[in-house]
Amino acid sequence: MRQTSRKAIQAMFTRRELLGFFGGGAAFSLAGCWRGVTPQSTRASMPSSLEVTTLPACVVRPQQSEGPFFVEERLNRSDIRSDPTNGLIKAGVPLQLTFRVLQLRDRRCIPLSEAIVDLWHCDAEGLYSDADSFRGNTVGQQFLRGYQVTNAQGMAQFTSIFPGSYPGRAVHIHFKIRSAETSNLPYEFTSQLYFDDAVTETVLARSTYSQGGIWTPNSRDGLFQAGGEQLILALEEFSDNLVGEFSIALDMDS
């Protein structure tokens, strides 16, 4: 997919709005596309096992703060948009996110199966579930939280929405990767995902996100300065969704 400038993103966004293309969702052509993403329709035809040489380059990412809003909900689900306490689905631009989790072993990268990948982030208005914060009290609610277990290829997939904003932080998604519960060597890696500023600005211009706080560019986020460039989730458009794949290699012996 070709690279798209910020101006082109905004032009396409406006044109499709006028044509009523979106309906209840949204779609974009985005700058900084992840060229390794394979659409869902093609993934089904992928082989059941992958040779080490076909995997993306091993990239060890920096860990970052867990933040104050992690809750051990133990929600095993791929689609995290709804609140299981009431069935309500959070509004926002749909986001299909795939983690490809690899393990550094003997100077090679191999898929890490049975790893537990937790995901949590705020809604379009900047609210986290199951939290009592300055943004509001959502204790007891469980929207936009969940975990998946990686398959034999080290992949875990989530359906969510593009996060909203709140003062002081760049738009981000929290994630935590833990070794299998049956593992004799417990391991935990916690970090955050970020987005290109041009993408964030375009998405947050939608009315669904109007209640969020003034968004903070990556360059003004203190946590982003600690390795955030290596944690940017590049996106592309596919079937009215934003689609991203994030590859991460874990050095579990360090």
C-alpha cells in the first residue's frame, strides 16, 4: 500500500464523509503503513506452521509503565469493545490489532505460543473501565479489556476501537505479555503502543471523539520519549477498519 501524506489523509476523510461511505464505522488510508500486514481474508490461507526465515526481523521493544488502570479482569476474548456487564459496545473507529509474539532463542527468533497477551485502553471519551478517576467513575464496568493466548505462530488478534485522548498523554494502548500459566519460568513484559500523530489527529476529528481532552502529540508525552518511536503501531485500511500488526521479540533469558 502506498504511503499517504497527512493532507491526502484529510482529503480522503472529507470526501468519504460526504459520500456517506462510513455508515456507522470509518476507514482511512494512512501514513506510515505497515507493509507486513496480511488482511484477514488472506490469513486463512496461511500455512499452519511458519519457518523461522519467514518471520519479520527480531525486534526487542522497550518496556514501559503499566500505568494506574490495569485490572486483572481475566476476560478471555478477542473482541474487547463491549462491556460484558451490560452488553453495550463502545463507539469508535474499528481497530483490528494482531500481535506477533516471538522469542529470542539461540540467536534466532521463533514464535512464542501459549503466551498471554492482555490489552486495555480508554474509550473514545478518554475513560478507562473499572476505574475511579478524574474522568469519571466506571468501577464494575469492563469495556475495552481482555486477553488472548498466542497460537502456534505466536499470534493473538483483537478487535477494538481507536483509543480516545485525555490530558497529558499521547493516544496509546496498554499491553502486557506473560508466559503460559504452565511455564516453569514466569515472565512478564509490559509496554504501550502509540500512533503516528497525523493518524491520531485525523481520527480524533470525528464527532465520536469530541468529548475527549485535547490530545497530546507524541513529542510532548514524557513516556513516549522513553522509546516510544519503537512502539508506534503502523496502520492500514481494510474493509472499513484500521488494521495493524505489531511484532515483538522477547528475550526471556535476560
